[in-house]
Amino acid sequence: MANNTPINPLYSRLVKWINTHYRDKLMMNDFRGPELISESPRALDELSQILSLGSVYRFQY
């Protein structure tokens, strides 16, 4: 039986966010480079925008 229920747009945006930003594993080298430090605030900022939370973190203006 097929499910023809439309997908909630918020759910779709969250799934996209997870697929973009969620790491399923971290290696020691990930902690040595600047990428993790810069991508974490970017991901949190995007998530707070998706959830319409406004500026929650200090790095958000």
C-alpha cells in the first residue's frame, strides 16, 4: 500500500540538514583541522533558522 501523504516541509528541511551536516563518524584528524571548527557554528546557525529560533548562540548576530 503506497503512502500518498505529503511530506511536511519542515521534516524535509531537517532531513536535508542532517544529510548535509551530520557526521556519522569522527576521526582524530577531524579534530586537527579547522573544518570542524568552522562547520559546527554554520550548521547550528542553519538549524536555528530552520526551526525559527532566532539568534540562540553567541556567534549569531
